[in-house]
Amino acid sequence: MSLRVLLAVVVAVLYLSPVTLNRAGDRTEETPGLSYVAAVYEHQVILNPEPHVPLSRAAALKHMMRNLKVYEEQAARAAEQGAQIIVFPEDGIHGFNFSRLSISGYLETIPDPLTEDWNPCTQPDKHNHTEVLQSLSCMAQRHQLYLVANMPDLQPCPLTSHPYLDPSHLPCPPDGRWQFNTDVVFRSDGSLAARYHKQNLFFEKEFDTPPRLEVVTFDTPFAGRFGVFTCFDILFHDPTVRLLEKGIRQMIFPTAWMNVLPLLTAVQIQRAVSLGANVTLLAANLRHDSKAMTGSGIFTPSTSIYHHAFHHPGEPEEGKLLVLRIPVLDSDWLATQKQAKRQGETGGKGEAKGQGETGGEGEGEPLSASLPTLSPNPSPSPSHFISSMMCDPFSFVLLHGSEGKLTVCDGPLCCHLRYQRSPQGGNTELYALGAFAGNHTANGLFAMQVCALVRCSGSEVSSCGKAVEEAESRMDFRLEGKFGTRYVYPSLLGSGMVVDRPDRIEKTPDGRVTMEHSGMTVGLVTACLYGRVYDQD
């Protein structure tokens, strides 16, 4: 049995086995010395001011080349800092808010690299109208980078370029073609390595859902295998969990994520999935303040670097490059490198200079033993109330005093909290413990079970669950729930969009998940155990 097959089996049962994460380490040993340099770029996208008006191919190219010029500059900067792979965001080349007709000038037909070897930079005449692909290919070749970007793809209907896709799964669109939101991956020599069509669209009327699910991976010489998915995909079983079931632990994530407090800001969900799924996530978001788009990062189970922009009057709205050396997590690739251990990182690139805020994953002590232990089945706390959080009716109980124990239930889910609170400057901030088990129905339909400790935005109970970015109260806590799913993603969000790594996360075979943290340096905004019940979607 190969190590990758073995790892796939381990991942499949991971959430059913007792697992503990401590702040000082990952649940899986990472081989010392085998690492690579990754870069992500948060792009301040240059938009078409009239996206619903169709453009000629020449006008659309002129627009896209403005964004590609920025990509070229950032790829050069990343390469100078030793990067071996760079990820650009979803919609970063062409923008968004198109109609199916108005995006037509932006479309290129992207060949399937599973059936055709092609280097657009060295073979520009092999396919017509592929100027963007050629630009990206030459960029990767020029800077000797693996490069991931997102662009719109046109495929004939039926989809003849991929023999494994059955177009009968979905009817052919009336205009006789498929239009896909597409990630493309180029090797450092400029050849096309992978193509992924986004599965879970988010109000993207210009694009089609692929007629068949695509689970896309690609191999690199410096870190082994990576998986690819896009934006809204991160909340769904397909293709994200399917990649995990294949043993993939290094994920590429282009996104155009609109931040939604208090549970689903960009860096919050990125960090949560990295921890909960035990993977590396290279996440590149757009920067667009009017859409609340910001938040990118390089996350591993043991370390991170990330950026979340705050726009203040008079300050420029600009992009951000993040570069970080991180450990290789591909078990098969690590096995092949045993004979080369202690030779340092492959790829011959130098040390990286990290930029942006670091994730604060230092050594840490367990939560103080002076806090009382929760009883196995504590009774629900009195005076619970219902308040809407992100359009879902959460059951809440308020925190009172500087320490205590609380329980709140919603249907089959009970959430338990013990806490010690350290208000700063005598503030009277209101906090609540919330539980929700059911179907989320706003901006997508999916089943979830969530335990969340949140700062309320005001002094009234009706403000609990509303968006808030700042907090002063620091909290030592243990948050626990017994979930009906093994897919639970932990997150810890502090004042000013600081994403911290919990001191300890424990999962037991009966579905109990515990998160502990102490010694916060900023006030607590949200501590969350976000469970997805995929089989009830």
C-alpha cells in the first residue's frame, strides 16, 4: 500500500479517532528541513466599470492586460524572495458582475492538460485567442515559478475537450457552449499543468456549473502534490473533502471572498479549514473595499502568515504580497526525499521574507487548571434567547461575571463553555454563547452545527450575533460541543481581525470537540467550532 493510499485511509477516519492538537505542534509530525517557499497575492482588482455591457475582444484584452501587468510585477517580487509557487485570486484578471453575454469578450478556450501537453509561451500558435494563457505561461517561465491564476473558460457543448465528462449530466446551455469559472496552473517552464472548473458557484450568472465534478491535483518537484478548489467550494463536500479523501494535504485556494462577521471572514475560515482538515492552504483573495473583499494567507497546521486590510479615509486601497517558507506535507513526496534529507529545500531558491501579520503560533501553556472541569452532560443554562446570526436563528445564553460555566442547546447540539474573563478598562462588553443545528438558507443552502462564543455588538440581547470587529475583553476559555459530524473547523478571531491558533483542540470518537485557549493579547471577537453536516445538504 502506497503512503498516499494509507494517508487517504487515515484522513477518512481522522475525525472518528481521538485527536489532540497543542499550540506547539501538529497532529502529524512534519519532516524537519523539507520545505518550500510559497507566495500569495491579494490583488486590488482593476474592474470594468460597466460589466453588463459587452466588449469587443480587443477591449476586453486591454482591460485584462492592466491586471496582468500587476501580476507580472508581483511574480517578479515573489521570485526575488525565493518563491517557488505563487497564487493569484479568483476574478483577479477580469473582474466580476458580468452577464452571460457581456463576459464573452473575456473568454478563452483552455485545453485540458490531461489530454494535451501545451506550453502557451513557446507554442503560441497552437490555439487561437489565448493571449491571457500565453501571458500567464510566459510569466511562470520568466520567473521560474509555478503559477496559479483564475480566468473565464469557454468550452464547446457537448464538452469534447474532456472525454471523461458526460455532458448529458446537465443540459447544454441555449447558446451552445459552457462557460466556466476556471483555475489554471502553470509549471515553472510555462507548460499548462492543471485546469479546474469551479463546482459551487456563488450568484455567478455568467458561468455554468460543470456537468461533472472535477477533483483536480497537480505535482511539483519541490513539494509534491497539491489540490485546487475555488472560493465557495471551501464550504462544501465536493471537491474539498474528496481531495482530503485522496490524501491531499496541500491546497490551492483562489477566492473573491466577501467578509461576513462574526463567523465567516476570509482569514477566519481559511485558518479554520487549515486546522480542522490538517492541511496547508495557500489562499489569495481580492482587495475590493466596497465589497468587503480582503483577507489572504499562507496557513499550515503549525504556522501562518496572513493579511486583512482595514481601509481608513485617505489611505490607498492596494494589494499585498505574502511570502513564507513552509513545510512539505505530501507524504509520498517526503518518502522519496529520504535519501536527500539534510540537503535543505528543493528547488534551489533562497530564504523568503515574510510580509504581513504573522499568525501568532508560538509556544503556549495549556488552559489554567484552576478553571472547573465541565461535567459530562451539564444542564442547559437558564434564560436562553433566540437571536439571528448570519441569518440563522441561534440559541444564546449570556455570560455573566468574570468567570463561569454555561451550556446552550439547539436540537441535538449542546455547546458548553467555561471561561475566565479579563475586562480591560472596566468595559461592559456583552458576550453570549450560541448554538445552531440546522440548514443555513441565506446565500446558499447547507447543513451545519455550530458552537460560537461571540461579542455582542451592543448592550441589548438583540445585538448578539451581529457584526463587530473590535473587542477589549480578553478571555481564557474552554469551548466544547458534541457534534453529529466529524467535519468541525475551529477558529479564533481577535480584535482587529487577529487570527490566533488555539492552544489545544481535541476530538474524540463520540463526536465531542474541545477548543482551549488562554493568554490572549487582544480582545475576543469570536471563538467558533463550525461543523458542516455534508450528508444533510
